[in-house]
Amino acid sequence: MLTRRHLTSALAFAALAAATGTAFSQPATYPSKPIRWLVPYPAGGGSDFLARTIGQQLSTLVGQPVLVDNKPGGNTAIAASEVARAPADGYTILSADNGTMVFNTALYSKLTYNPQTELVPVTLMGKFPMILVAGPGTDAKDAKDFIAKAKGRTTNYGSAGAGSPHHLAMELLKVSAGLNMVHVPYRGAAPALTDLAGGQIPVMMVDLAAGAGFIKGGKVRALAVANPTRLPQLPDVPTFAELGFKNVEAAAQVGLVAPAGTPADVVNTLQKQVAAAINTPAIRQKLVDFGIEPVASTPQAYADLIKDEVTRWHKLIRDQKISLD
């Protein structure tokens, strides 16, 4: 039987619970408010497309707005620094590419953020495999012919920018094939491709998302892909491995990271929801059509990949004495 004393105690407990908020209540399910997703590049590029395409589906899945915020600059360091200093609660996240997580620590003597200690991997969302393309001023029949003709002479090549995956992919080919090549950096893939099509530079590495229009329009020729397998969009273009250069594999790898200290259950929930968004058939096809290889890896698999990539690319950057200081 419920006595007056029991009733009084129950009411007092309820009043205390109400006064102390979450002390006696279940924690709010993540996410319970809008998620801010920083993209370290301007709107309209490949990373922006990836974030907005996945973010829209993620919003539908979690029932909360996903707000994409473009913060370009500093070779992704401006956005990375902001996320590194944000509350570690899963509500501020970042699209992070090779530059953010791998290249920058070797390219700069000082950084405003530390990718190893201040950012935690959530998932690798997708890859943008690199493709060797040639302009109309190049008489090489294919990649093998280009490499043979480039040996023994100095050849210029363009890139989307110093320190970009496009730049370092060509440095990897240069070392692997024993070529003497001079880097001509541009401010983005579009102006580099325009000069390539116009004959100002002979070759460059480009991802399909940026170069598809030029390739399909016949303005530039795809000679080889720096991917383990041929691309479904370019089935007739061989891989470098097929040509005897097994180490020439390179891609812009775009993942999702959060501030270090973000609770593991939040990271895992975010990963599962982002993976579900990526694996939604319509979204997956949209990414493939754009030139992206969807991935949706686990946090640990992404962390392992970053570790391997650091070992691989830092050696190349050191050996080639590449610096952006």
C-alpha cells in the first residue's frame, strides 16, 4: 500500500529529477539538433558535391538538418582548424581529403591543427581516382608511348595546385618511370584542363569528376588510370599496373572526421548513418555517375588507411623535397 510517506518521497524525487535536468533522465539520442558539415573547398567542386549529396540523404535518415558550410583556404587548414577546436559532440564535422589528413603535415613545417591528435576518423566516403590525360599537342599514342618519349628529355606537366593529389600523383609517376618532369601548378583543375586542351601543357593527372567533360568531349585523351582496376566509366583505358607500373596508384580520398574526443558511440552512430546514406542505391549511383568511387568504411579502416598513406606519401614528399612553406 502506498503510504503518505512513500508518496511524499516519490514526489520529492520527481521534483529533484526535474530540477537537475538530465541527471535522472536518459541522454538525448544523437543527433538531436542540426549537424554542421564543413567543406574546405568552394561550392561546386567534387568535395562539395560529395558532402551535399550524402548530407541531404543523411538529413532524411536522422531527421535533423545537415548544414553544409564551405570554408576554403589554407590548403584545407582553415576548416580543419575550426573543426579541431569545435565541441567534441558530433555536431561539427569535416570533409577531409589527403591534404587534410596526410599531405599537409609533410608539406608544411607548421600547421594550425594536428590531424593525428585533434581529429578523429569517422569514415572514408569516397575516392576520386587519378587519370593521366594528354592534350592535343602530345603525339603519344598511349601511356606507354608517352613514357617512352618523355624519357631523356624534360617535360612539363600541370596540376590542380601545389600539394594536391593531382600534383603528387604525377610526382609518383615521375619517380616510378624515371622521368624528368617540371611541375606547372594551377589554381584548380578547370584552368589546368583548359590550358591542357589548348596545348599550353602536354599532360596532367586529373580525377574523372573534374575531367569527364574534357575527356568525353575529345578535348583531352585519357592515357592510363592510377587505380587498381579499370574505371567503369573508361573501360578502354588501362591501369598503370597493366603497363608495368604497379606502384602508380593515386586518388583524392575524401573522408569524414570529427573533433578528437568525440564519444565513440557518437562516432559509430555517425558512421553507420553516413554509410547508410552512401549505400542508398540512388545516392550511390549519383556518386558513381559523378566520377566518385563510393566507399563507406569503418572508423578503424579509415584510420588504418590514413596511417598507411602517411608512410607512403611522406617518403615521396621528402625524397622529392616538396614544400609549401
